[in-house]
Amino acid sequence: MSIDTHDLIAPAEQDIELVTADSGDRTAPEVATTSEATISEATASAEVTPEVAEPAPALEPTGPTFASLNLPAPLMAAVDALGFVTPSAIQARAIPELLAGRDITGVAQTGTGKTAAFGLPLLAAVDPKLRKVQALVLAPTRELAMQVADAIESFASHLDDVRVLPVYGGAPYIPQQRALRDGVHVVVGTPGRIKDHLDRGALKLDDIRFLVLDEADEMLRMGFAEDVEEIFGQAPTKRQVALFSATMPPAIRKVADHHMTDPVQIAVTRQASTVTAVRQTYAVVPFRHKVGSLARVLSTSDADAAIVFTRTRGAAEDVGSALIEKGISAATISGDVAQKEREKIVERLRSGALDVLVATDVAARGLDVDRIGLVVNFDVPGEPEAYVHRIGRTGRAGRTGEALTFVTPHERGKLRSIERTIRAQLEEVEIPSPRDVSAHQVKRALGKVEARREAGRLEMYTEMIREYAQETGTDAVEIAAAMAALAVGDDGPRARAEQEEYERERAEAKSAAARRTTRDGDRHDRTGDRSPRGRADAERGIRRPARGTRYRIAVGHTHGVQPGGIVGALTGEGGITGADVGKIDIFGSFSLVDIIAPLDNDALDRLARARVAGKPLRITLDRGPARTGGDRDRAPRTGGDHRRPDGERGPRGRGPAHWEARSSR
């Protein structure tokens, strides 16, 4: 795998801009400073002859340089060879503390140079003559582990035979075990595979001097907490620890308190490397229109390459297949894709043989490809921090990028949570129409016209167009317009139908948003009910059962379902709130739910895939008791003894009203 230098610097936080070579090139990157740019401008504008011109004096950097960080000579030689001059904020603050032997906690986003911040001090602590594992870096994904190992190996290029080994799942055990047996100094790996090697006795941590936990928040979110605890427990108590995380929630602070000694806390400006470099937008898109909207976004984007993020593996595969069917060069990576195949896909993306990658969050961690200019969140991420990591795949190392998030009408709350986290407001945009797609393709073709004219050999085509115009009496501009339409696949009727369908989609989305706004207003009105009974109920916290549409769901007592689970599924997937849910009657194998406003097809489609107590809801309109018997012998909706179908009363003799869902659930 090629050395990925983009995670080593953060130009947005530097006084001097570093321009690195393409990540696929093993040669040292070129270095261009703002000082040099200023000199070039001054020289170009100076009215002097070459004979008498004198070179402008080099301007010294105003901030710290790597030379001022007191790195050992071999590491400084490697830094010089890589072309780095000015450290990023996290590097300038973390490297001196780590060289001094201190533990640190670093709060910084991806792309801020964390790898060099811990990689250089880590190598300074390693004794090349001792052929044992002396430093261990834990990373949440195999891609990030390979990227970090590659970078550390490049830093060690001037050290005497220091060996770095990446270990991760999805790769054969034997080569990794053989390398560990032959002796390595630094191991970079995922917690699961590290623990496997420890259990097999192939990896021993007796000589560990330096421990790094990279992207700790993601590590714990992925469920590696126990593995991390066990790995730290097997390392010597006298060791140096560096913990890096995009955020510092209580769980991470607990790890720091337990495993670190008086750590120095370092935090760089929140989101400095993401917000400033990426234009962040969102569009309201109903669920069933997402694929078509995505295809049009990709068809009108000027980005060299794009990553589309989905929430699940299944969704990634479905979206990738749909894009391929629409003629878009796309591939999918997820946890189900073998490691070798994933590496091939990423290399195709890097080389330009692939334009669109559809991926889950885990699969794309640590992925950094120069060509990525667009990130599309097909699904809103479950956590705001995941959004930060997603859009960090573009706009890195001084480049700009764009991030577009698809938001269904009921997900605006998640959008607001993201905005609070990044401390910025996303810009709402419209999804391109089929007409926009055609116009974009024609403009792209017209941009090549002048070059084709200069290339010559157009006599035959000119003559054919002239003859056709004379024979049919058609204006040459109309002929060119018709040929342009044919070139972009616009045959007239079909394109017109697609445009009309798009306009219906947009009208539907706006209508859904308006209905939701109205429902929000209605809820406020209900809480301020002016009737004496309404005010009295509100004061006592009582919510009277609301009439509405009754639905049947295919989960009941036998499945261990609880009212809170039903309400959670309805509100999480159906685009409604707890206040929209009325009475819930739970029976043996099914339940009945009153919902104030009827669910539209979009909501029903989403709820069809929702699960409660491990079972699909399979929500349908309630048609009343079945005529042919079965389990539909249910309690009446109002009045009566309110016995359950199994003949037992509710707890302490209470009827179905006991299971009535309340908005507080």
C-alpha cells in the first residue's frame, strides 16, 4: 500500500501551506510554502532584467518547525525527506510532551496530523537493537491500521532496521505469526486480531514501552472496550500511553483515568480541519426517491470521485447495484468484502478506474484518496461524531470538498443534532432534476468543442450537416440541439416523463414537510387545550386516548414486546412522535396501535423493515376480527372487561389501558 501523507499534516492550522505529492507516489512530496509563493509573485512583478536581478531572501517560517521539536537525527532526516517543514497544531503540541516521556490525551479530528504526532515520538522510544515488540498502536479498522503502519514505516526509513508490522482481521494468521516470530519493533493492529495473537502466544507485550489508542471514541463505539481493557492489562505498568480521539465522552475519560498517569490534555480547534475545507449541504429526500436522487447528484457533480455512505451492509450493496444499473461506475465495500478485494477496490478508486465507492462507516475508516471531492450521506449517520468522520474523507490536506446529506422529512431532528455538534449550520439545497443532468452533460460536451475543432478533420461532418440542413430546411442550431439531446440520452417523451416524475417527487417532499410542520403545530395546540378538562388533565399529567387510525403489528406478548419498544420503533422509523401514538393493545401474537394521523406509503415502507424484540413489525391497517377464526379473538376497543386473548387480565387486574403508550415513553 502506498504511503498516505495526508494524515500527517493539517494545512488549515498552519502558517505555511504544504503541498504533498499524490498519495500513490512513493517519491518525496514537493514542498511549496507561502513564503515561496510570495517570492514568486514579487519576482514576476519586478521590472528588472535577468542579468541584474538578485534572488529574494528566503523568508523564515513564523511558527514552530519540525527542526525546533528536538527530534532525533534519524527521524529528522526522514521528516526532511518527506518534505515536511511546519508541524500541525496537534504535532507541535504533542511531540514535545511525548518526547519528554509524558502520557497525553489528544482531541483532534482525522486529517490533523495525528499519525506523525504519535508516530515520531513512538519511534524515538524504540531500541532498534532489541528485536522485540516495544510499541503497540491500536486502530479501529484494518484500513486505518494499514495506513498508520505505512506512515510509521516511512518515518523509520533512516533508523537501523526498525520493523513495523500491521496486523488485522481478514488476513491470514500464518504470515503475521511468522513476522512476529522473526522479530518486529512496532505492531499496529485492530483490537480483535491483536487479542487473537495474544491468546495464541504469538504476540507478547512484556517489552512494551509505548502504547497508542488511535480514534478511541470509534474504538469504543464499535464494541472493542473489553478487548482494549484486556490488551492494556497485559502490557507492563511502566509504559507511555498516547490516546487520540475525535471527541472526549465520559467513556474515553474513564479509559484515560484508568490507564494513564497524569496525562497532558491537548485539544486542537474543534472541526478546524473539516468545516473550513468542506461545503456542507443537505437535501430533504423521501426514502423511496433516494436512489434516483443520488444518481442525479453524481451525474451533475464535477468531483473526480465520490464516496456514498450507508448505514448498513445491505443498504450499501443495494445502492451500489442500483448505481451500476444506471450506468455509473460504482463498487461497494463493507465488512462482508474480503480484505484483498477491498484493497483492489480502493486501488481502482485511487487510480481513476472507479468513480464512486459505496461504503459503510466501518469499511471506510482510515480511507484517504486524493480524488474524493464529494461525500454523500445516503443515510443520516446514527451519531454526530460519525458524520464528522464521514465528511473527513474529503477536503483534506488543503483541498476543498463537498458533503451532501440526504434527510428524510422525519429526520430533521438528527440534522439539528449534527449541526450542534459541528457548531455550524448546513445549507439546504435542491436535488438536481433530469433537466439539470442533461444540461450538465451538454455543457461538459461543449467544453470539449474548441479542442476538437482545433484538432481538424471535420470536413466530412460539416458537409453532412450542410446537406441535411439544405434537404430538410432545418436551422443548423436546431440540428446541433437535436444531436446534443441524442448524445445525452434525451429522446423527448421519456425525458419529459422523467422531469414530470421529478416535479411530483419534489411536490410530495414539500407536502410531507408541510404536513409535519402542521402536526408539530397541532401538538403545541393540544398541549395548550383551553377546555377545563384538557387543562386539568395536563396538570395531572394525564393523556386521554386519542382516536385515529388503528394498525396491526405482528408482535405481541409471546415475543416479549413492551409498549416502549413499539413506540420506539414507530417514532424511530415512521416519522411520527410519541404524541402521535394513541392506545396500544398488546395480545398474544400481535398488537393493535392507534395512530392519530394515517401513515403514508413512505412511512409504511420504512416500518415494514423495522424490528421489535427481534421480530419485524409487518404493520398493516387493522381490518377487524378475522372471519375465519385464528388469533383475532381480541378485546374490544372500548368498554367491556378488557381481558387479553389468553383469558388473563392485565397486571393487577388492569385492562388494555394499562399498556396505553404515553408521549413520555
